Amino acid sequence: MPLVFLFPGQSSARADAVTRARRTSPAAEALAARAASVLGDDDTRAYLGGDIARLETNRDVQMVVFLASQMYLHALAVEGMTAAASLGLSLGEYSHLVHIGALTFEDALRLVSARGHCYDQAPPGIMVTVLGADRDAVTAVVDDAAGRGCAVVSNFNTPTQHVLAGQADAVTWAAATLEEQHGAFTTVIEERVPMHSPLMTPVAAAFAGHLLAAPWQRPQASYLPNVSATPLGDPTPADFVAALSAHVSAPVLWDRSVDHMAAAHPDATFVEVGPGGVLHNMLGRSWKPLRRARLDAPDTHEPAAHFLATVEALHAGA
């Protein structure tokens, strides 16, 4: 049975994400040593020295999720688990780039670090998740919020799950209106950085230089950018730079990306490779009744046992 790897974004961050991932296998622990060769002493202590007491900066969040996701990916490789394809949500796109061979782990880690620094210089804004309202309702309300400031749909995650981003007044008004008029359930998920909104245009410009300097490689599988949800079979370095620069201030088309993968790999099991189970939980009868699995189970104190049991189940289904 073929596999498709799903790499989560920064909403999957938690203080013990790296610690849990390191406990899955010796391969994950070995990757920590490779990370330490790239990170300075302070970052090595912060991200590899144990649970992070507080995820204080956006860079903290991005580094933790990326490192944990990569540890799971390398642990899978040692267990002989390979995937026909992969895709990543927002930050998860960088793990996707490592998986397809467009970047080495070390070079991707450097980019994520630089990305986090740039995001920490972003203008103020918020992000709010919206559950239970369809695309037409959400986009109509967001359009009505335009006179109150910047508000956009930053993530099209499923047909009834979206994220709004922008200036606080406009986004808060749109969320309240969706609750009142459409029975939606809304939650603030980011109080500092309005990711994937036009407010991030200066951040995209600042980050572009890092993307241009990255040592891009010819990938071994198709690249699926969040900004287009259209696979690129033989992308050039310029393609990566253009997509990832736009990615900073453009919406994430996750629903369309998953639609594409489900159509291309109808018999695959979709495996969330990273902390938590956000992407795993998005899939289900109400949207995509796909075969699915998750490698992390935060409700258990035995991450290694859960990981190995999941791998055994995936091998058995092959």
C-alpha cells in the first residue's frame, strides 16, 4: 500500500514536541546531533536540551515543529518506510522540500531559522480559525470586513475549516459575524503574526534573500506548493524562490492540495509525520474518508511504543 506523508504547520507546536520525537528511535537521536552541528550553542541548548518552557517567539515555534517533523521522517526511513509523495501545510512545506530532495536537512534548518527571524519582525496582527462555515460564507464576510482593515482567508484547510488573518479589528469583526450569522465556531490561534496575509509582504521581501542564497537541488519527486496546489514536476531554483516568497503573504490552499493527492494516490495511506495530529484529524468522513495514520499520540507517555506500533501496522497493510 503506498504512503503519502503529511507535514504539519506551526499550529502543532508544543513544548515537548522535540523531546517526544527524539524518543521514537536512535535515528531521531542521530538527527539531533546533525542539528547541533548547524545550530549555535544557545540554540542547541534551547531546542535540543529538553522541553521548551515557553514558545516565546515565532522562530521558537517554527524550529520546534520542523525539528520534530524531521526526526519522525528520519525514524521512518530507518524502518524502511518510504512514501510515494508528500505535502506540507505552511511551515510543513519545508519538511516536504527535504523529503523530495530539494534541500538537505541542514540547509532547510538554516532556512527555517532565517524564516523564523523574519517572521518575528512582522507587523502586528492575529489569526483566527473558523469551523463550520463554508468557503462562500467565509469569503463573503471577509469581503465585508474590508472597510475595517486588512482581513483575508489565510488558510483554506477543508471545505468547512478556514483561518482568517490580518489586523485585529477586522479579523475579530469577521469572526464575530461568522459566529452570529453562520453558526461558526472561532478561536484565536495566533496573537502576534498575521501569516499568509498581505501584511506579511515586507517579511516576504526580507526572506527572499535567504531563499535566493539557498543551495537548491533537483528534487526526486514533484513539488507541491501551498500557493498553487499544482504540482511542479521539474522545478528550478527560481520556481522554489518564487513559490516560497509568495507563500509568506499568500493563502495556503491545503484543501486543494489534499484533493490533488487523494486523486493521484487513491489507494494510499496518508501519514502525518510530525508532532500532534492536526492534519490527521482534518481527514475524515465529513471531508476525505482516506486511510490515515499519525506517528505522535500526545495522550500517551510512550511515544516510541506508539511510533513502532504505527510502523508495524503500516508494514502490515503494505
